[in-house]
Amino acid sequence: MYRKELYVFDTDVPKKAIIRNYTIDDFDELIRVQQESFPPPFPSELWWNKEQLHNHTTLFPEGALCVEIDGTICGSMTGLVVNYDPNYPSHTWEEITDNGYIRNHDSKGNTLYVVDICISPTFRKYGLGKWLMQSMYEVVVQLRLERLLGGGRVSGYGKHSANLSVEAYIKKVVNGDLKDPVITFLLRCGRTPVQLIKNYLEDEESCNYGLLMEWKNPFLLK
């Protein structure tokens, strides 16, 4: 099981944080974090329910991580293992995550797929999302998987869709001409773009687009 203590910073003030596997005792707090992290117009039916969380903690507990400060859960990250073929990258979030229930988790797969990552808005000043991502990279290394993979919501595209194609928008984000709340964060975490996917997730802000992004296990690179 996973547990890590570290210091995070609000400007120059250190604060101890704990990253660990979440359990059944954390379910109510995890649902609260989802509600705070994804307010409307994000569809409320995509917030975690307790059946999904139960599956996360029983089918693949190694991929069920949370971060807490002063005993309060302020973020979480969830994954499953899939057998990914780079020659066929297109899929939807619902297909590859079993709509968040991860009943398709494959312990013999080659890729850790990110189901979700979220941080309560009041705690985002600490950089906890990047620490959760780093922790999941460590899970990839420990399990000797080929990569971490996931589709990032292109959440800033809706504000530019009248003037830019989604391909042009992504190019500007990757070049640093525009910042996207999700894609820029993932780039900062070390993820690299793989494939733009249409109708990846029902999401008004991203016009339903997702950008598949990966982190390859450096210990297995050929």
C-alpha cells in the first residue's frame, strides 16, 4: 500500500501533506471533493458514487490515492490498468474506464489509465495535483507498467471555439501561446500529447474533446 509524507507550500509557508490510498472510510469526503472540484456546468452524474469508489478500493487499491492536509482530504486521483495498443488510441472515457466503475481493470495490462484527478479549489495553491500525479508515476514504476495514460479535458477550448479549430487551440497551448486549465497542468506534470479524441467526455467547457496524454516509464524505455 502507498503512503507518503511531504511538505507543500503556500508561498513560503510549509504545510505537511500525506498522500495515501483511500479507503471506505473516506468515501463521503471524496464525494465532497468531487462536488467542489467539478461544479456545474460539469454534469453532476459524473461525480463519484459509493459503488464506484468501492470498486476502486477493491479492484485496484494501488490506483486509489488521496491527499490530505491537517486530516482533511483535499484531493484524489484514481486509475485502473488496461491493455493499451498505441496503434488504436481512440476511445471514450466511458468505454475505457467502464464509466468510472473500473470493472474492466486488467491486472495483466500494460498501462495505468487515469480515471480522474481532482483537488478542492481552496487547496490548489499547494500544487497537490502535481504531487498526486508524481505519486501515480511511482505506482507505474513499481508495477513495471509501460506508461501512465489518460485523456485530459480541453477545458478552455469552449471560450475559443468560435475562432479556433480544436487542433489550432491545442497547438497554441503546447507552444505556450495559450494556457488551458487542464492541458497546461498536465504538460507541467510531464505528460505528452498522443491523440485528440472527439466526443471523449460529455463536457460543455471542452466541447466534448479530450486530449490523450501519456507519461512513459523511463525504466522500461527501449
